[in-house]
Amino acid sequence: MKKTLLAIFALIAALSANAQLNMQLHYDLGSAINSDSEDNRQKFTGTLEYFRADKLGSTFLFVDMDYRGKGENNNGAIGTYWEIGRDFTVADIKNTNSSITAHMEYDAGLSTSAGSFQQALLAGPAWQWHSADFSKTFTLQALYKHYLKHGSNDAHASFQTTAVWGVNFAQGLCTFSGFADLWYGYIPKFEAGKQKKGMVFLAEPQFWLNVVGRDRQNDRFSIGTEWEVSNNFIWPTKGSDKSFFVNPTLAVKYTF
């Protein structure tokens, strides 16, 4: 795990010279609010987000690192999850500040308790829009998703739709951003001893107060919150059949 995290930090450092990069630290309130959520739900999650636009399109990468949940004996990181995506511009739509892109993505992760997560490859078209001053952005993706074989879970074809948004307002003081995913895959339920498949929904809207450095072109420090809204995503405690959860966080962010 330590070698993996060092490699991730080295990659981020190398890429950040000519890119947008932010670091976030979230304190999770989920276990306090939802007593029937995961037994070992993490208390803290650190996030690195990277974005860079170029002449051909754009590249996006994020890494989540979970730290010591309830009942965990070890200190430090207990799991990490990452996604890296690349968009190639196919066509610009005149007079609309929007474009059609070809999107490719790779998702994976590691955990001290579960080992590796099931990996997935995604590809498909996307529509991207921004306001004239780039204070508002929106992306909509329709993707083919292919899960690779993982343990007893077979490789299988699937799909995913994703919406990503960002809005800066109040002269840069406030930011409302986030994403929403809907996909088909394995869910936290079993039937005849085998994990079932079904529809999974996950959204993570964020609200930030940019308390230092309102200019989005400069470094800034922000305080805010993230609300993880999900269905068929979180493993409930034993004996619970709950599938829908809302887990808020308190967070700080530094944007380079």
C-alpha cells in the first residue's frame, strides 16, 4: 500500500506543473448518522483531483484514500480508489460553447481488507459544455463499461451514464460541483450464495466556500461539505437490508 501511494504522489507531482490540481480532506459523518452503514466505514478520506486541457481534449484523474475506520487496528491508509479518464475532442458545436468528445476511462483500487477492487474499462461519447467565462461547466457521458474478472465475480459487459458539473458564483466566493453515476453491476446483496447484479446509483455533490483566493486562476483555500447519496452501493451492517444512504462530510480543500 505504501509503495502504491508513493507512486501516486509522484505521478501527481509530475503532472501538476501545467494543470489544475486540488487536494481535499473529508471527515465522514456517515457512521454517526447511519448506524447500519458499513461496520468499518472510514473516518477520513483524502482526495487528489487533477485536470488538464490540451489541443486534443482533456485528461482527468482522481485518487481517494481512506484512513482508519471504526474497528480498524492499523493506522494510516486502509484503502485507495482511483479513476483516470481521457477525452478526445471529436467536434465543436458552433455558437454553443460545447463539444462532442470520445471518452476513455480506467477504474481500480486496493484495500487492506479486501485486496484489489474489481477493475473496469469504460469508453463512449460525451457532451461537454461551458459558459463563456468558464464559471459554469457540465459534462454528460454515455459509456460502455466492461468489468474485468475479480475473484468469484466474472468479467461482464455493462453500461454507465455520468453527469459532472461545476458552478462558481458570488464573485468566486462559492462553488457548487460534483458528479452523478448510474451503472449496472454487482450490488451488496446475495442470492443462493452468489452476489447479485443490479442498478447502482452514486452522486457526490459538493459545496465550497472559497475563503482565501477567490480568483479561480490562483491558489485558494476552501471549506465545505460533500453529500454522498447512493443506492445499492454501500454494504450495510449484518442483518440490515437498507440500500439507500446519505452520508455527508465536513471538508477542507486547497486548489493549486
